[in-house]
Amino acid sequence: MLKIGIIGVTGYTGMELVRILQSHPEVEITYASSLIDIGKRIGDALPHLEKGSDLVISAFDATDALNKAEIFFVCLPHGKSMEIVSLLKKGGSKVIDLSADFRLNDVSVYERWYGKHTQPDLVREAVYGMPELYRERIRSATLVANPGCYPTSVILGLAPLLAGGLINTQDIVIDSKSGISGAGRDPAPGFHFPELFGNFLAYSVAGRHRHISEMEQEIGKMAGTEINVTFSPHLLPVNRGILSSIYATPVKVLGDADLHSLYSEYYQGEPFVRLSAPDAPLPSLKDIRGTNGVFIGPRSDKRNGKITIISCLDNLVKGASGQAVQNMNIMMGFPEKEGLEQRALHP
């Protein structure tokens, strides 16, 4: 059994990792740390994970962690991961980091959006953990930067069109809606239930959201040119899920059948990408909630010649912890779908 360590086990992504890994036949969680609930069993701190959760949560100690686990998931806020990742890597462990600390290839870009970076050498070593784009590099990686939730929905939604050079790369508009859990377990006051229930709001619009840098980096690589997107995120009064509506201008006429054929060929054999046929309902949150899937529906607008792509995923699974387990499976040579075949939660 592969011995797993989770740093930040009581946050949403940490507890989601426990939920997923409990059904993984090849692994055992042997180390868990947090800033809260130290000394408690995981099953006591997180009662919904009671079954099989006798492991005691500890304060992080690098020597103790390295003695108890072989691969680590680091589930800490941006800016808090890099020092701990460095200690784990120096100890010889493989690491999957769920923060933004190693996603951006250019340290100066990171510092513009997030603040000072203290581990630039590790940035150069990290592999961006999107299996649909970088599977072979992930296979041999020792440090994987797990993608953000908004970027995962957007990058996978646009990839077939960008790879084929089929859209105007300077005219991409992204309108995304996220469940509240994307703000984390200890959010700012404006993200609490009384503020959001029965409400719907935009935030960090007009180029102010940090995930823009990650989107532009990755779709720019596919397009072979620098890209500036228009991105408007919104908060939905639901627990989990992201639905992105992406608008693009094609360089030639593409009908619904053309788009479906293009996306089907590009994602052929991808275990977690599901496509909506032209005559089928568009993706919705209930189609993917609790799963590691991304559900994509590309549509042609015959009236104005534009393309609309609906891309939907669970922000805590394919947008975070599920994709992290998918990356672990690839790194360790396990079947890619192992532990990740949960059905959607409906209603």
C-alpha cells in the first residue's frame, strides 16, 4: 500500500481527499496535519468521514511526516505551501500541491498576483497537473502543481479549438459561476450563508481575478501566442460546482456537428471528459457534482457566427482533489480512474 500524507486535512480540499482516498484500493493515509483539531482523530474532526478514519491529526513536522508517508498532498492557501513543499522535496518525497504556488512558470507573474515567492528553483521543476494536456510529463514528475478550478473548466473547454488554431485568440470571453466552497472553509464575511443565500453576484471582474494568469499561461501555450482573456467570475448560492460559459470567434464557419466531431476526436480516450451532443441537454452542475468529470457542450451560434462552450465541473473534485488523485495515479503507475469512479450526486 502506498503511504499518503495530507497537509491541511481539515480544509475542504483536504477533507475531499480523505473522502476519495478512502475508496482507493492501493493507498493508505498514514499522516495528516492541520492548524486546527490537532490531537483529534480524522473521524472526530470530520464526522462524515468517520468510517476508517482513526488516524490522529498532528501539527506539521517535516521529520515526522517524511518518516510516515511516501507521497504528499499539500492543501494549504497560496503563499503557505512553498516552504513546506520545499522541506518535503528535500526529504525525497513526491508532492502534489493544490495551491497556486507552483502553477505559474514565471515567478515575476506569480509575484504580481500572489506575493513573494521563495522557491523559484522548484517552480522550474514543477509540472502543471492537467492530465489531458501533460500526462506524459506528470508520469515522471516529482512535483505536480494541481490546476485551479476555474482554469480547469476554461482550459479544457477551449483546448480543441486552440490546438486546431480555429478561433481568434484575442477575442475570448469567459463568464464563470462557482459554488461557495471555492472560497474555502474559512472565507471572508461576504462569502457566508446569510450574504449569499438567495443572492448571485460577480466579483473580481475587469482583470482582477488571480486565475486569469493561469488561464492565459496555459491557453497561450496551446495557441502559440500571448493571450489576454476577458474573465468575469460569479458566486452561486450552492455548495459546489463550476459552470463556465466561454465565448469565442471562429476563423472559419463551424456548425454544431463540426464542433462535436472536433471535441470527440480531441478527447478520445480521456476517462473524465464527457461531451454534450448537439441535440442533447447542455451540461449542468447536477450532472457532475461529486465526480471527477468535466462535462463540455460546444455550440455554434448561426445568428452571429460565434461559438459558445459550456464547461462544467465540481470545483472540489476535478477542480481540486479529484484531479490531484488522478495525478497521483499517473505518477505512481496506478490505473488512472482508480478511486475516482463516483457517480454524480443528483438531485
